Amino acid sequence: MAKITQYIFIKFFACFFVLFFLLIPVSKNYAQKTHPHILVNSQDKVGILNKIDQEIWAKKVFDSMLKEVAPYVERHKTDPEWILSRYLMNRVPGKRYTEFYSDNDGTALINYGGDAPFPTVRVSPHKRSPITKDGYSYRMPTIDELLPYDTSMVMNLQSNAPGNAWEKIDPQSFVESINAQINRLVLDASIIYWLTGKEEYAFFAADLLSQWARGAFYQNPIEGPGRTGFLSIQTLGDGRYEPMILAYDFLYDFLRQKKYETKYYEVVFEKIAHTMTFRGYWNNNWFAAQTPAMIFSALSLEDEKVRDTYLNYYLNKDTISGAYGHLALPSVVKKWLTPDGHWKEPGGYHNYPISSLLVSAMAMEKNGYPVYKQFPALFDASYVMLKYSFPNLTASSYGDTGTPTQSPACLEMGILMAKKHQFKILDQLTASMNVLIDNKRYSRDESGYLGLLCFLPELPQKAEVRYTWPRSGTLDFAKLFLQRNGTDRNYGLMYVVQGATYNHNHANGMSMELYGAGNVMGIDPGKGLTYEAPMHVNYYAQWAAHNTVAAGARSSSVPYFRGGGGTKPMGQIELAAMEPRAEKEAMSAFCSFTDTRYTDISTKTEQQRTMAIIRTSDTSGYYIDIYRSAHPESNEYIYHNIGNDLKFFSFDRKPVSTNPATFPLNKDPFDPPGFRNIKDYQSTGENGNGLIALFSLKEDSVKERFMQVLLPGEKEREYYTGKAPASGTAPHAYRNMPTPVLISRQQGEAWTRPFIAVYDPFIGVSNYNVEKVELIERSNTGSLTALKVSNKDQSEQLIFQSLDNEKTILSPKRNDWEFKGNFGVIGLKGNALTYLYIGEGTDLSYKGYSLKAKEPQSSANLEVNGNKLLISCNNEVSVGIAGSTMKKVILKSGAMSKELNVLRTKDGIQFVVPPVMNGNLLMD
């Protein structure tokens, strides 16, 4: 007891001292003397009851909570020890531990000490959940399956491996997960009591809460590095006990009326607040994710000076000490949020810290602190994930993350606060929510206790405001660049190119993802079972798991990744050209592209990748991928696509046979990219003729989905198929299946012989769009790629990609086409021109029609439909029409109408068009 008193005195003195140095004084509006007050107060009860009575979704939430907890409450009336005995505590006299010691890494407990007069709360002995020797997980037992008064350090757990065997093992982080299940029952019961006055729910919750607080009172935070927590081996795990803090708020008066001992709570809450404030990492999402425990516990403190000190750490004062501590909101916005509100880690990590920051800010608002008004960036963060989503509303899975989506809870909190402060962003937030609801990605009856207590009864609406996706985007911290064309779930197109060194990245070079036919087809696989699992370390985090190019079969991070969730140093890709640039208007309704460059730091190999979308109709389109890699020994182009199988066909669509093969792994060092984890290799042998790779998805018996990949031939090139490990980011039908993979291996350099792939997703057998791909100019292959793509609808596109945008390239016939720029497309239908597109260049012409710009890196698109011309350009551009005798050209765009000067040439006419979007050129 003396140690606890000393602990509180030291922490109180430190907090009191810091109070003199705070940047912004705490608001004086805190006047909550009644309970509850953290998320709701007594004045809210009538509104919540009306919500339950009048709103179907709220009634469903309440009924679901009631259904879950009622059986336990009913049993508790006659057998209170049943649930109390299932809570994992240190119960054996002499082993009611108060001191806990971790290893040097903060990974596992290695020792225990002390003995309390009452049982103390068990601390998870390891930061990870248990896995089998073969890498399978275990099923966590339900509450009903738990042994009463279990004091063993092992549990009988059932494996998820084939056979589902039972095994007595260390439950590791299951300890806090099991207690968390009961904690949630405690919170639900306390809310039901507050709303209905039914005391049996209060007794159930109060008995568990009292047992927990009494034990935690005697415990001290774990002795170990700053990542270790109070009741969890890691501070993040202490978030499992947030429900207990909130439950206390609802049971505050009941505990005192029924003479429960309440001396424990102030001490316990101060320990939680202090641990959350000064421990945990500040240089990733960790500190933000533990903010609710910090704020809820601080708001629960009776001592106003101590309470205000902790709240000031949230509002104003960073607590950095080496790698550990907490960042206040000003630092959060500056360091961790992009200008549009994306958390600066992979998308799968956005919702965790952001939702934690939002709910903490919402609690502060309830207690008189206008946090959202002071930090409007929180509103941007609440809905930004939708902006980076594919047409099926999942976002890119780059890095060691799962499949991210826009969080409806974040949106709900943003809407609530925007309405409170009457911010104009409310319209965009509700429009974003409508996207989720209309696409059946969210139902408000899934919002749980937070929705029941806090969310608006009805969402505000403005029928004229609709959410619109930008055509392009970028996340600079991850060097991620996206292009999209169309948002229809089945026919929308979108790709992502990404690669950089940042927290939770993967070593993947210039990796890409592709969307098509209703799914993210070309998938990034996410992470392994844990950050330390061998398959994660040796495959998921490495080149072979991604849609990229390995250099010499030996690309890797430097130093080589050995496990963990941090950075894998791989350098970063750089953007050379892009149209449209992020969030700028697109020049063309049909075309867009990115050109990225990268130096593989492990092999010093120079690489370049151009990706493009070519739309051919509202329901069809394809991707171009041109990848150069200069390693002199070999280069391996890798592409994974979800599906049931992969087959090869020749360009005349006859099957191409393959034979079992051994993929040539690098020996020294041994296979750093992880190719050895791909199984059942088959090879075509050397194939210089090119082929079609067809991926099939057969979960839908009515309309099968496909991705065909057309690969022009090249000498000394060999194609492999294989079965890659399962992709946890795949749709459920494919999540536990091997992922079909295509590897195109170039013996020798692939710079003058770049990898070229045309990706054509489609629905239904034989409904492919692209029929043929051919190279049309081979004299400048070191700097120019020129392709002709022929489609079923009789359209053709001549596609140009150049590394030297100052060099003019002429067609072999000298009179067909001329190109100077980064990227260009000539659209044809029956040999008639339909459009000219320049992506960051200055010159493109085809048989009498030309676009020429003086400014470098100009972009323009000219659509031709008989005598009707439609033009978009971001700089002044000269339009030439051979053979034309027109005397007058009028440019019209919206309300603007301007006559252009027409210059006669020996071939026809020329006129200069100023920057314009969708300008009609009327000719007379």
C-alpha cells in the first residue's frame, strides 16, 4: 500500500509541475458534477429513449444489447459467482500478483511479484495471440466454455488447423480478449440500467466492475520498456478496459447508493491515464489508438487539478521521451495527417487511430471543450478513406494491413459534430454516408452502444449534394498514385501504384493493384498471421507477394526484414509524370496514366513503370503496364490475381502447354524476394511469341469473371504459373485459397526489352474486349514503347510511352504519326481518328490532325466526330487540320464563346486554343 501511495504522490507532483507550462489553458466549461457525463448526461436520456421508440435502427441496437446480456444477468440473480469466476484473475493466495515484469522487448511477461489481499487482474503474458507450430491460429473460447476460477497459466484451446485438435497451451493475448468480452457485457448492462432503471442489470455490472477495480487497485504498471501497459503487456491492450471506465460513469450513483466500495476507482483511473499519457509509441498510430482510455479515465477523475493536467496533455502538451509518449492534437494534425486527413500509414491503419481520436474529441465536446471547432482536420479525417476507395468501396491494401474501408462510425461522429457546430462540411459528410448506405456497406442498426447513445436519430439530407470521386489521387508519404475511370461496381476501373519506406510498409518496389469486374483483381495480399510469423517475414512483406518486378531474383529491403510491424527500408518510388495530376481535372474521358521511377537499393537496379487506363466504352476498358528493369542477369515481372485458376493461350486463343518446373531461386543470398513460398510452378519454357494469361473467377455460376493479360513476345523470356499463399485481402470466396500468380522472367536486362502487359477484365465467357496487342515501332525500344491495341468493337488505340519527352518520334512510314511527350494515345475506329490524347508532352499528330504545345509537359485531348471537335487542354495548344478550308473557328465552353484566329498553311489550317475544359470547336 505504501508503494501505491508513493506512486500517486510522484505522478501527482509531476502533473502539477507540468500544469505551469501548458500552451493553452483547459476550458473552464467543465462543470459536470453529475453522472454519466463522459459520452452522455442525464439530459440526454429522454432523447435516447425517444430514439429507441421512434427509430427502427435504434430499437434494433438496444434489443441486440439486451439479447446479448440478458441471459447472463438472469443467471447472475441466483448465481452471481458464475460470471465473476469466469473473469480471468490471479486468485491463488500468494500469487495475487501486483508486480509484472516483461522482457527487454516488451513482448512477453517473464516474471511476477507481490501478493495482494484480493485477486488481481490477469495480464496477458504475450503481445500476440497463440499460433500453432504450423502457423495456424486457435479459436478463442466463449465465455460459457471458460473454466470457473481458472488459475492455470495454460488453456485447452482448439486449433484452426485441419483436424481442429485441442491443445493445452499458453493463451497469450487471449487473456485480455476474454476479459474484454465480459467488459463489454458490463458496459451494455450499465447502459440498460441507466435507460430502464432495472437494478438487476446494475448489480450484474457493478459486481464485475467492483471485482475488477479492487484487483487493479493493487496492481502497478508493468516493469519494462515504454510500450508495456498497466493491465496489458502492451499499452494498446489497455483499451480493452475502456468499457469499465464508461460503465463506472453510468453506475456512479448506484455504486454509492448500494454501498459498494468506491475508493479504488480514483487510483485505478489515474494509473490508466498516466500510463496512456506517458507510455506507448508516439511515432506510429499507437498513441492515438490509446487516446480514449486516456480521456475517459481522465474525465473520470474527481481531483480537478489532476484531471485538467491530463486533459491538457491531450489538447496541448506532447510527452515525448525517446520513442515513447503521447502527442497532443496540434502535433497529431501536423505530423500524422495528410492535408486531406489521411493517417500517414497504410489505409488499414487509418480507422483505428482516427476513430479513437474522434470518439475522444466527442467526449471532450460533451464536457465543454470545443475540440472539433479548434481542430477541423478531424472532419477531413472522418471521411477521407472513401476518396481512396475502389469502385467496390474497399481501399488499397498496401503495407502490412487488411482490406481498408471507409468507417461509418467515423462518418457518424463527423456528421454529429459538424451539425453541432454548423460546419459546411456536413453536406459532404452526409453525401459520403449515403454512398455507404446506398451500396449496402452500412446499416445504422450496426452502430452499437455508441450509435445508440450519441449518433443523430436521423441523418440530415441535401438531395442536391452528391459525393464525387476525383479521377486521380496521391498519398505522398507512401508514394502512392492512383487513377480511376468510372465508379460503377462492375465496370469501373482503377489502379494504384505504390512503393516507399514508412511505418508498416512492405518491401515491394513499384507495386500495383488493379480493379476490374467488381473486384480488386490484381491484389496486394496484406499481412501474415502475425508480424513475426515466418510466412509474413519471408513472403507477405517481400517482393514475391506483390505485383512488381524483382531484380536478379534478389530484391529486398536493406537491411533484410526480420519481423515486426515497423519500416522495411526499400527507398521510394518517384513520380516522373502523371495525367491527371492528383485531384486535377482530367483532359480525357478515355485516358489517364502515371510514370514512376525507382532504384532498387538492394541491387542498384534502375526501374521505370508506366501504367495507364484506356476506356473504350461505358462498360469496357483496359490497363496498360510497361515496366523497365535494368538488372543485367535477370528480371522477374510478378502479377497475382484472385481466382480459381490461370491458363495460357496463344494470341490466336489456342491453349499453350506448360510443364512442372523449378523456379530459379537466387542462392546467395538465398531467395530474399520469397519465390520459394510459391508452389506448383509450371513453365512455358522460353517463349518469344507472347501469349495471353487468363485468370478465372468461378464463384458466380451465372456470370463468371475473368482477367485476361495480353503479353507481347520478347526473346529470352519465359512464363511461369504458380500457386501463391492465400491473400487475406481477397473476397471471402478466395480468402483461404492459393492465389494464382503469373511470373514473366526475362533473361538479361529488361530495359530495352520492357515487360508489357495489357490487362482486360470482363464478365461472362468470351466477353473480353481486347483482341490483339502488337508492337508497332522497335527502333527506339530503350526509350520508346509504341503499341497497337485492337478491340472487339473495331476500335484501335495507338499507344506511345517515352522516357525522353524532348525527343520527337516518327512512325516508320513517316506519315502516319508523330509523338513527343511522356504518354500519348491515338484513338481510331475503322481507321478513322476519334481522338488524340497527349499526357504531359508537346506533340501528337495522326494523318492530318495534330496537337502541338509550346509549354513542356502540356496535356490535351482532342475528340473528333466528323466536323465536330471537342477539346480540353491545360496549356495553350495549336490544333492543325490538314486539308481543311474552314475560315472560322469558334470556341465555346459554358457561357464563354470566343472566335479563334485561323492560320492557313500549305496543308490546311492551324489555330491556337487557350486552356479550356470540354470546349466545343465550331467550324465554318
